[in-house]
Amino acid sequence: MSVQTTYDKGELRIALNGEIDHHSAKTAMNEISDAIDQKLPRNCVLDLMGVNFTDSSGIAVLLRTQKKIHELDGEFSVENVRAQPSKVFKAANVGIMVAIKEYK
Amino acid sequence: MMKAENYIKIEFPSLSVNESFARNAAAVFAAQLDPTLDEIGDIKTAVSEAVTNCIVHAYPNEIGNIQLRCRLFGKNTLEIVVRDWGVGIEDVEKAMEPLFTTGGDERSGMGFSMMEGFTDSLKVRSVPGKGTTVTMKKRISSRARR
């Protein structure tokens, strides 16, 4: 699992690559938290283009990232969600809490 | 009772790095049933949840053993058993409720819901102090019916 961040004009883009599970989520969440604390973005996009697998650990990553951004009064959304992660997020109804765009 | 045609039995320590190994081992074993990508995703998700439960909950303060067994029944059924010898679950019904977790905000409380939703049957047997056995069955659609 790798975490790449880019920042431009108040928007922090966080691109995850690899499989999200309980093992990889711990380090990913620490890196995401550090990036948010450094940039204090107004808008944050989590790009899951490179994520082909997640288990329910990914749900906690989405919710914790959103919580951190909302504490800064920022906007949060998730983009490029592929089929398997999408199925996991839908099973947990994450879409009612988080703005999610699927990969087209 | 149907005869089991092929099986694997793997035992490994409850190190979180083994979550990926376990789900991928189950997926590779299941490949002989010619599953769809969607079905492989379901198997990987269910195994990942079951093994994570062992690592986080069964052995909270120590490293213990986890056993993964996969068996094929007939041409289209995979049975997955994930077993530990950890602390066990006091109230299985409560543990299986969506969003219930004792794992703090790192966990979503959706583990058992995922196992249930992504397989065709889920059974959980647990004895406090002795361990937990999770048994899941997943039917794989035959290529002709796709």
C-alpha cells in the first residue's frame, strides 16, 4: 500500500495504491493524517484508482479521513472507486455518509 | 454427507502481515472452480474479515495460531473455515450485529456483516477461553449459467 499526496490551491489529493486491509490501513491512516495536519486543506479528495481490494478496514479509513477533514470545516470526497471496493462500501451503506464517485 | 474433493489446511501466526497471504491463498485455491472476478473479490473479502478478527480480537495481547482450511464440494461449492485458539466471543449474536465493535475507531464493526453478505452461509462457534471457528460456504456460479 502506498500513499501519494499532491496539494494545490487548498485541495489535497490523496492517492492510495494497493490492497487496503487492517495491516495496510494502519500505516496509510498515519500518512493521511500527517498530510492533512501539514496542509490543513479546504478540500480533500481520496483517489482510489489504484485500489483493487479493500475489506472493511477501508470503511474506517474513509470515515476517519472524513472526520478529520470535517473538523477543519473542509469538504471530503472519494473518487475512482473500482468494483470490489465499491461492493464493500455499498454493503456497509457508506454512500449515505461519504460522497463516493465510482471509477468509470 | 458429500465427499470433500480437494482441500488445503494452512496454519500461520496472528501477524497482520498474514491477512493478505491468507485471503490470496484462499482465492488461488478457489481458482480451480473458475470463479468470476466478483466471486474472487467476495472470497478475499470474507477471508480477510475472518482472519482480521482473529488477529485483532482472538489474540489481543499475544501472537497465536490461526488455521485456514478451504475445501471444495462438488463442482461449485467452496467451504472456508477460519479457526483460532484465542479468547473466544462471550456473546456471538452481539458480535455479529452490524457496527458493533470493541476495536475502537480503527475498526468499522462490519466484519461479520461482510462475511455474511459476501458468502452463502456463515456459522460462528465460539467458546470463551478456548477459541472461535468461523465456517463459510460460497457457491461459485457455473460458467454455463453466466
